[in-house]
Amino acid sequence: MRKFDTKVQHLKYKVLREVARHAWNDRLTENILDIPKQIVPGNEPTMRCCVYKERAILDERVKLAMGGDKTNPNIIEVISIACDECPVGGYEVTDACRGCLAHRCEDVCKRGAISFDRNHVAVIDKSKCVECGACAKVCPYTAIVNRTRPCQNACKVKAISMDEKKAAEIDNNKCIQCGACVYQCPFGAITDKSFILDVIRLLKNSDENKVYALVAPSISSQFTYAKLGQVITGMKALGFHTVIEAALGADMVALSEAKELSEKGFLTSSCCPAFVQYIKSAFPQLTPYISHNLSPMATLAKYIKDTTPNAKVVFVGPCTAKKAEAQLAHVKEYVDAVLTFEELQALFDSRDLELSGLEEGVLDNASYFGRIFARSGGLSDAAAQAMKELGIDFTIKPVVCDGIEACRMALLKKSKNALDGNFIEGMACIGGCIGGAGCLTHGEKNKAEVDKYGREALEKTIGDAVSVLNYEV
């Protein structure tokens, strides 16, 4: 078993690996029904109440590995049949209720949702309860608890509710496709669509097209069982013509964004697609402040498409929201597909590539500042450096937002003209890209790995990194 944080990730990986194996061998159509039986052989269940339910859920996982519901624009989907083990959720009275005389819970409830049974134990009427939590706060025994479902607790934009069958339901108008719910669901009932088949099709036609892989700098904290250079060699063995650091696109963006900020006086960053979508859905009045720069992924992909005939571009990173970004009208002409690190691992193993036995390739395109875009605060540091290199007389006062809740507070302050800053760096995931849902591993150590990776290019300025491109701001 590879290094994954959870068994849910490992199960998802096994489905992706088997789908990829069938696709490489052109056996997908005729053998698609065999995949669940390959993962759960025999007649004994390993995860659910019965083997038949397990395989029915695996059928749905296979569909998502093949692209999911084409009529649903959201990258994130719910496997309803797998979403039946969590409690309904909300505030509940536990056995700790002593049936006291004070009845503070009843007094504080403005909706009249609390009554008492014949044993004087509090009872909550769910049809009246609005989940305000006031009763829980005043209970002297802490007998009232909030049993929030993991997916709802993970979703900080409140895009998840329960349908009539008590399965999770996603509001596409609120969802920013960050994938937090995907990583936190203990049953893997919420997952992201995969475009791994699109990537395989590109690689199988690599004789006709040069397939470029743009690798996110957060890769430095992944694939811990092999060296980074071996990962690069493995990608070329898959059929990628060239592997380039997406951090080079970050260098390009840092220069352009620094200039735009100095000209406009205030900006919100455009690198994190989940953050950009959150502004548009929750704070539409602030949309004009979003940087007009494409993300590092799209910026570098555009450069490649503009300068290389017959090029195809695949972004590889930790982000589910990047899959959604690649579908946008102004991006899809540059980015042909997006893979997560989870999916890249499945691709390696679908070809039986043992990375630790490969020679080390080289990945050295970007500056220190481009590489640290992967963690919270990196973009602001890069923008300040870019202004210094460009000789721009402007003092950047960044508001670094680590996670979507911090983003909400900064945007709320800006909407009320109470923000002390002129640049909002928004990262939807805690820690930045290193906290993305598509990572193999998550943890504080990832930040140290990214900084270490960045220091290996410390001798380069941003200008040095982009000079080979003849890139002009």
C-alpha cells in the first residue's frame, strides 16, 4: 500500500488504477463490469453490510473515475448509495440530560423547539429547531451536542444539505469545488470526477502531439517513498514529452500581478480558483477587484500553446477546483486536462512503474518565489519581490487568508471598507495548495518541504526564471 492518509483515499486510488489499466489496454468498454469484482473478490463483504452493496457503490466509483455525470457541471459529486451511515445531524439531547428544574434550554429557545418528556428530559422538535445552538450553550451539563456531519462541517461555504433520503446534497450555486468535503467524508461518499481517461488518450497519441505536464510545486511534499527526480522520470515514462514547473507560471503571474496592483491600488488574487469562485458567488460586488491575470496554470499553459505547435497541456497538482477552472471558457483552450496527485499515483501503478528504482530527472524551471506559491503567504512574498525587481514604488500591504473562513472575514471587511490592507491573498485550503483535497498526504510538514524545495532555487530571481521565455509584463 502506498502512502495515503486514509483508507478511503486508498480505495479511490484502486478504482482509478484499475480503470487506467483497462484504458491502456483498450479493454475498458468490454471489461468495465469486472472492476468492482476485481477490487472485492469473493462473496464476503470487506467494508459494507453485504458484498452486493459494496459492488454497487464501486460501480458508481468507476463511473466517477471515467468522468462522472456529464449533465452535472460540478466537479464534486455525491454517491448517494454510499451516504447512509452518518446520523442526520443537528442538535441532539444526550443521556447526560438530568431533567433539571432550571430548564434554561427551554427559556433560551426563541422557536419553542424544546419540550420535556414524562421523565423531565429535554426533547428537541426538529421541525422548529433552526440550529442556533443557544440551548447547548446554556445547558449546565453540556447535555446538548451538535452532531454535524463531517461533510457539512468541512464545507465552510454551507453548500451541503441533506435530501429527503438523508443523503448529502450539494448546492452548485454555493459550492466552490475545493474538495474539503471529499477529503473529510469517512465513507468516501463524496468524491471528485476524474479525467484520467482524457490524459491516457493524450499520452497514447503522444506521437502526434507533444504532451506537456505542468507540475504544481506542492509535489515536493508528495510521493515520499521516492525522490522528486524519480517522479519526473516516471512521468516521462508515462509518455509526457516535457515536465515543467507550474511555479514558472507563478513567476510570470507575480510580475504581472505586482504591476496590476500598483496601478489599481487594490486587488484580490486570482491564483486559487476556489477563492475566485467564492468571491463571485458570495461577494459579487467585489468581483471587479479580482486580478485580471490568469492563474499560474493557465498563464504557463497559454505560453506553451502560443509557442509550441501541436502541444497538449496537462496540469498535475493537489487541487480539485483546478479541474473546474480547466472547464472555463477562457481557460479550456489552454489546458487539456487536470490530474490530482492521487490520480498520478494511480497512473504510475497502472503501468507498474516502480519510481524508487528509476534514475533521477531534473525539474528546475522556476525561482524560489514561484515555488512558494504552494503555501499560504507565498504569493504575497512573491508579489513584494516582483515589485522590488521591477523597481515599482508601491508598498504592498497583504492580507494573507489561510482557508476559506479567513477569506470570508477579509472579504467581509473589504465590503464594509474596514480592511487594513491593499492585497487579499486568498487560499481556500488550509495551508494553501499543500492542503488540497487531491494530495496523497496532508500535514504541517508539507510547508517545510515546500520551503526547502524553494530554497534549492534561491540563486534565481523571478526575472532570471522568466528571462528564458522572453516574457514581458
